[in-house]
Amino acid sequence: MGSNRSRKGFREEGDDPSQTSDPLGLFRSRMPPGAEPPAPKPRYGLAILKALEQLGLDDTADAAAVKTRYKDLVKRLHPDANGGDRSNEDKLREIIRAYNYLKSVKLA
């Protein structure tokens, strides 16, 4: 099989790729020159989303946000901070469990 070198748009090694014809604009970048593409949004499973929900965060939270939110909730719900009131003890356990899970999956 040969190649038709006389065909319009044929490139040889070393040719400038910007000289290739693209009549439909399929390979043209839609972003302005010099702009970087946006980072893809991470997709989490249901367990991670539920753990984030326990902490009151959405799926855009990063590790620093998870840690600060956890510290804030523990300070607020701990019985020592509430004068020995144990009414929030179950909620505190759920928050600690959610944070430990997020740490195990390397999100916190």
C-alpha cells in the first residue's frame, strides 16, 4: 500500500502540525490561548458523600476544609465543652466515625 503524497493535507515527519487543514474546527481548542483547562471535579462514592454530609460539607470540600470543620464540630459538641451535657454524644460519635472514614480514604 502506498500513500498519496500529492493529496492535500498530507504531512511528512518534521512538518509543522499547525499547517494541517481543519475545515470543521474539530481539533481547534475552544479556550483562549494561554488558558489552562479547569481541573476536573472529583467524583466520590456514596460512602464519602454521606461522610461529608455528616460533617455538613459538600463534595467540593478539600482536606483542609474537612479538618477545620471536624475540629469545630468536636469543640462544639464535646461533653466537656457543654458542662457535662451528654445529649450530643451520639452526634459526636457519628462525626468522629465520618472523619475517620474520610481519613482512611485519604480525603482528610
